[in-house]
Amino acid sequence: MAAASATPAIPAVVILNEAAAPLGRRIAAGISGELHGAVARVASADVLFSSVKDHVQALFSAGRPIVAVMASGALIRLLAPLLCDKQTEPPVIVVAEDGSSVVPLLGGHHGANDLARSIATSLGAHAAVTTAGDLKFGVALDQPPEGYVLANPNAAKAVMAGLVAGAGVRLHASSAAWLTQSKLPFEQEARVTLTVTDQNKTAGELELVYHPKTLVLGMGCERHAKPAEAITLAEEALAKGGFARQSLAAVCSIDLKADETAIHAVAAHFGVPARFFTAATLEAEAPRLMNPSDVVFAEVGCHGVAEGAALAAVGAEGELVVEKIKSKGATAAIARAADILDPQSIGRARGTLFVVGIGPGSEGWRSPEVSRMVQASTDLVGYSLYLDLLGPLADGKTRHDFDLGKEEARVVHAMELAGEGRTVALVCSGDAGIYAMATLVFELFDKGGITDGASRIEVQVSPGISALQAAAARIGAPLGHDFCTISLSDLLTPWEHIQRRVKAAGEGDFVIAFYNPVSMKRRTQLAYARDELLKYRPATTPVILATNLGREGEHVRTVPLGELNVDDVDMLTVVVVGSSESRTVTTGDGKTWVYTPRGYSGKADTGMKGNEA
């Protein structure tokens, strides 16, 4: 289970034509966003779309910040049917095509105003911020800065209306520079009250309550502790101190628990990151522990996990405010920092490894999920050609390039980087799970060969378009009936095993996609496969030879099995051999297609559809 975090959604920079592309890319680079382009008029983008209306509405509904290089009226009309609750609206910004003006249309107090100012500064443009509070007082009370949470946002409208009408304001806070340095009219006796506290508090009339992110929940637990038990204990610790859950900045523990479901469940429950410390770091807090334990030291190398993690997170000026409490399988404690905490500066995260397939490499054949994973990564690991194929998506990432033939070193490196708390994308061509690196990741988990930190990372695998799918789509539907894939490389599989599989596939009359058909030194295996299959299917059986699929130099052609020439095949070619039922058909435009019938035409009255048969 992934640790919860407050990581914002990646902004989508939307452009409608190629003329806007340079500006769009500049904006996207400046705000770590994705470039989304209209496929009919934009040559290259991180995400291409066909319908402007459908795409923009989908982004808005998903809560994605939108920065559109287009006319404001057009964007307003596209989003008008979806407008209902200003509290849930994501930031929506329009930028003039000449880059002169940046206008926050929606979500001004949910980040749009600040985002617009940031974009305007980078472009040397004007940010057309129009919200009253920002203009008059230099502060948006319903959008506190990072590290503060407004507990009662529904009261903000009435409070702002009162202030704009001339009311004064009282401040109850030990420290809140963003308020004290504003232009708010502070008075000793005033109708409006602003309170900053980490305690639970019910707001009075015309009062806004802000909770600062100053608290850290330290937790320890047994292996495979029950998430529900850990969450209950965490709630009990907050209640014991009378603390507001919104003031929690992080849930912290020892790095041995980085893959513990219960810890991440607590973090997800409160919507904060889970962060982890080494035993040595926690042991350095031993003099400040209220409940040190020799038993804990003997087990994990420090005298206290819950109290130690909480104290390590808040630093030397912080203090323990809830001593360790216990349940059957977990412990919890709370510490308070002297100032707002940045969770990213606390310990380290559980590392994440995205194992992604980028298909043939072209952005049009790369899934949005893969693009998002690459965008979210700090490090990219892969064969140099594959990383190059990512184009602008790789900008700003730390690259770790490997040559072909270094597969295990590549995967180990990616896992070890993630073990250091980084977010890493292991980039594969085609599909990551088909003759690619995903298998080796799980083999290393199973058999070892990685450090303890690397063994506790989170892994997510995302599919890509495989070479056999791409070849089939380019030539028609040769995979319309049962098919299999066989690699002809004997580097990892004994040749006698490959021979047995080719024979079995021939006897079973499968359509066969051959991966790794030849290499510089290996030229005989494909000839063997051809000759073996001729024993089971006609010499006229269509064979698809597909090279550089989805990339420059793409070449797809069809030859009869009996005329297959090994010299026509190279390392970048996938070979798909039809079954005895595979056919060719030539359409009116003169193009020849290959398909393998499944028998639908003979079942026309059965009502069978798709994969229901």
C-alpha cells in the first residue's frame, strides 16, 4: 500500500496548435507540468487528445490544474456545465498566446492565483489576479500558505465580506508571519477573529481557525500489524493531547517498517506522508525518550521507535507532547516542532519503483499512466535509446544510462536508488512485463541480491504496447485467434527448450510472434523455426516482418512462410507467423492486410460480441 501524501496533481498545460507549442513547453517546464496538445494540430506533446471539450472537461473533473494557452471565453464555455462548488474546483488559468497575460479563472484561492503569479514571473507577463482579498489585504484567508490548514473554509466568505466592508480583526496566534505581515486591520477588540492552533477548536461567529503543520506522529508496530488497530491507536494519541488531525505533518517510523502496511494505512488515514529513519538516527534521540526500552534496542537497535521517530522529526527545538501509548501490536507518540514542518525534509520516504513500458517509444503510443509515472519520478534508469525516446518528458530528471546486455545491473541500480527513498522509473520498450525488466525485479525480491532498503520499496508496473501488438495493428488482425510468443534467443533459455516450444506451437497451430529472431552472431534459429513450422502449415502462410515499429524508419511487410529469408530480418524486427487459418485480404486502396478468423461470420445470429465467446 502506498504512503499517502499531499503531492499536488501535475498541472496540464493545454495547447491547441503548433504555434503555441514553444510557449506551452516553457510553461510546462517552469511548473513541472505536462504538455497536452490537440492531435490534429500539434506535432508533439506529453499527451495528445482529439476532442478539446472532452479532454478539458475530463481534466477538470479529475481535479487536475489546467493552464490553457487559448482564449478565456472559449475555456469558460467549455467548463461552464461543470461549475458547481468553488471549494472543490482545481486551479484553471488561461494564458494569452503571445504570453503577455496570465489570468486565473477558477480556483484562485486553491492555488490558481499563486500559480498565475509564478507563470507570469517566468514569462515576464502580467498576472491578472482579481480576487478582492488578495488585492486589498495582500492575503487570501481561504488559501493559507503551505503548512497551514483552514479548519472551517465555509466561513471564509462571510469573514472576507466583513473585512472588505471595513471590519477589524483579532489574531490569536503565537506565530503566523503570513498574517502579521499582511495588510489586515488588526484591532484589540474586533468582530473578526483569526486563530492559529494545533488544538481541536470549534470556531465562533466570524472566526477562522487555522491548524499549523507542526505535529509528528511517531509509530512502531509488530510485523503485519492490523491497520485498523494502528489507526485506532493513532486517533487515541491525538485525542489524548487534544490535537487537531489537520496539524499532523507526517507519520514517522524506523526504516525497517518502510514496507509495513499498518504504518502506511495510518498515513493514508490522515492524508500525510510516511517518513522513515535509520536505527542510528533514532538511537541519537535516546536521551530525550520518556519510555526507553532495552527490549526494543535488542530487537531493532534503538531504545524507542515511536517516541524516537517523533522527536527525530521535530528536531532539537521540538518537544514530546504525547508519550508512548500502546495497543496489542503498535505504539504511538506525538512530538511538536517549533515551526512549520516540511515533510520532505524529514527522514526519507519509502522509495517507489515504477516499472514502465513505453511501447515503441513514440508519445502517441505511450499510455497517460506511464507518462504520469515518468513525470513523477526523480530518476530514470534504462537503455540509453529508451531514455532518449522519452524526449521532453525526461527533462529535469536524473538519468542513469545503461548499455544493452546490462539488464541485471540496470534493475539492481534502479531498485537500490528507490531503496534510498527516491522515486525511480525503470524504462523498458514495449511492455515492461513481456521479455523485459519487470520479471527481473520480482526475481530479485524472491532470490535476493539487493540491500535491505531496496527490498522494502513500493513497486508499480504499468503496461505498454508490445511489439507483437504494434505489428498486428499495423498489418490488420493476425492475432484474432489463439497465439503465443517465443523468444529465439538462447542466451537465457537452452536451445533445446526453444526447439520444443516451436514444435509444440506448430502442432497446436498457434499464431506465433517471435521475439529476438536473430542477432549479429545468431542466424540459424529463425531458419530452424521456419523449417519446423512448414511441417504443420502451408508454405503460403503469411509472415509479418515489422521493423522499428512506431519509430522513424518503420517498415512492415508480409512474405509467405516458404519464402522467409533470414537475411531480411534484423535485431529490431519482430516476426509474426500466421496459423494455418491466417489469411490475407486486399482492400480497395490496394493495401494487403493479414487476419486470423475466429469464426464470427459463421455465428452472426448468436449475438456473441468481443471476448464473450
